[in-house]
Amino acid sequence: MIVLVINSGSSSLKYQIFDMKEEQLLAKGLVDRIGISGSSLTHQPLNKEALVVKEDIENHNQAIELTVKALTHQQQGVIKEMNEIDAIGHRVAHGGDRFADSTVISDEVSNKIAMLFDVAPLHNPPALMGIEACARMLPKVTQVAVFDTAFHQSIPEKAYIYALPYEISKKYSLRRYGFHGTSHKYVAQKAAEFLQKDISALKLITCHLGNGASIAAVNGGKSVDTSMGFTPLEGLVMGTRVGDIDPASLLFLMEKENMNIEEMNSFLNKKCGVLGISGLSSDFRDLEEAAKNGEHRCQLALDIFAYRVKKYIGAYSAVMNGVDGIIFTAGLGENSPTIRQAITEDLGYLGAELDHEKNNRRGEKEISKQGSRCKILVIPTNEELMIARDTFRLVKTS
């Protein structure tokens, strides 16, 4: 079965195509600057030269048309005809409390995705545009929605309810949803394979650390708590997002800085985090380099980030009454030995002891000392493959 995976942004569209017989990636690509001058498509087939197309791409319909042309290109294509595509899996950021699993897309599903525009205004509208564009271009192909929030729908009520009047929480479905669920699910499953244990017997803490960052407590293969909340703003300090903060401080700032709601929303999402602390960058590589040169605010930003991650690890080990494995993934979690060391030092009480030599190696690996009771793992995430797997599972059984 050939599965095309689509990740639609407001001005971009990323894709990967898999042959699910052996889960082989055939090609991947990016359509960039949709609706903006300088738009282009970059198509990278496996073991072939890349195809780059530079032309005006006004909307997601054109983006999908270009994608299909690239996939069927005479030289750089990986399929002969578009009818070879058996299914399309779409990343959808927010499924609210309506979707606890991936689902085959119907008109009803599309309508429910649209109903969540107000809680995911930056992510769900372009996802639906991608879905609708694929339906027009490939009307006979089954499409599947894979929700970032679905994996966290197993979180118990005591963990997802905020201390608001209960009626208000229910009226507006205002609760913890969590995000990065596809990544947390993938690395938890990979950790079980790596440890050669049944996931139902494992207590894992998965750390998806990038410019956006979240942590999940995964007990028996199910998410039981996660750091992001109603939106991706809650939880860890991130590249430009503030993370956990006293809500009253926001009211204080709005009054003192004369901010309206829109300005405050932009401030919290785009001007805070390690960017705000350091005054230099939201890129942790820049911060690590500057910290080596004695820049105090950059070192402070790194220290605060690692401290917050460590706090969540402690909290989630308490929630699960222990932890068998701590997994690092995503850009920062996979590639920064410095950050991993800062987070895992002083976790001996959990039986998690870092091996510094192993920590400095690249790739998927165990980085805990031999005999460490709690294993520390680095597992590169693969959200696209997880989306392809869910799509294959649902289409195969439908």
C-alpha cells in the first residue's frame, strides 16, 4: 500500500510518501511560501537528485497539484500514476475531545475539524485546506486525519480538568489537551522495542524537546499526563513561548504595558521563552555557543529550560509511582548532549544515571550507565511514519 502523508501549514505543505509493505520512505518534499512571493517546491526522492520547482503557488490546491506532478515526474518521480496512491494521512493539530484516535475523513469529520478553528486558529484551518485540496485532486483516495491531541485523550479527568467552575469547563470544553501526541506515541513504542519489553509493562517519560517542547507521562502505553494544555503555550519554557506562568502576572502586564488581548497573545507566543530570557535567539544552538563565551543571560535561559524539564520528570515519576525509561526526542532532545546532561544530572534517586561518553554519540541509543535501573534513551522521532502507520491501519480495516 502506498501512503502519502501531508502536513499542511498556513503557507507551507510538507509531504512524505511511503510504501507500507516494508515501511519504506520513497520521497519527501516541501511546498514553501504558498500565497507569498518566492514560492517553490523541493522534492527529494530516495537515492535520486532533488527536483526544485520555482513558480507562483497561490493556494493549497496548486500545492497539491505540484506535489502530485513531482511524485509522478518522469525522472524524479517515485510512482507512475497518481492512482497508485492508496491513502492519504493528514496531520491535524487539534482534535479536541471529539477524537481519541485517528479517523477516516468524512464530511462529518471535516465539519468537526472546522468547529475547532477557534481553539487552533493557526493549525486546523490549513489542515482542512490540505484535506479539501486532496479531495478535489484525488477524489477516490481514502483520507485519514491523525490528531496531535488524540494520544492524550487517555489522560484521566483529574489531570485534564482546570480549577475553573466545572460548568464553564464543560461549556467551552476548556481543559488540558496536550500536543505532540504523534511523536510521544511513536517514541514510546520505539522505546519498548529498544528495551525488548511489552509497552504495557513500562512507565516512560517522553521528552519532545525542540523550539516547541512538551513532556508526557506514558504508563502502559497510554498517556496519563502531559505538559501542554488547552493550547501549546502551557508547560515548558520553549523557544519563544512562555510556558507555565502566574495568570495574574498577565493581567498586571496588560495594564502596565497597555496591551490588548491580541498583543498579549502574540507576546506570550512569539517574544518570550528562551528568546525573551536571553535577548539573543530562540535557537538553542546559538544559546549554547554564546553561553560558552560567557553570556550570562544565554546560560540562564539554558539553565531555566533544563530546570523546568527536570521538574516535570520528577512530577511524572511521582504520578506513575516510578519510571522505567526517560526518552529524549525532537531537534534539541536528539542533538544536544549539553541539554541532556543538564536535565539528567541529579536523577540518581530515580535510578537514572547518565553515561557521559554514550551521551556524546549521535543517533538512536541508550545513554544511561550500564546497570542503571531507569534507562535514558535518545530516539529520533518520526511523526510522518506514525501518521502513515495509523493511515495504513485504518484503511486496511475499513
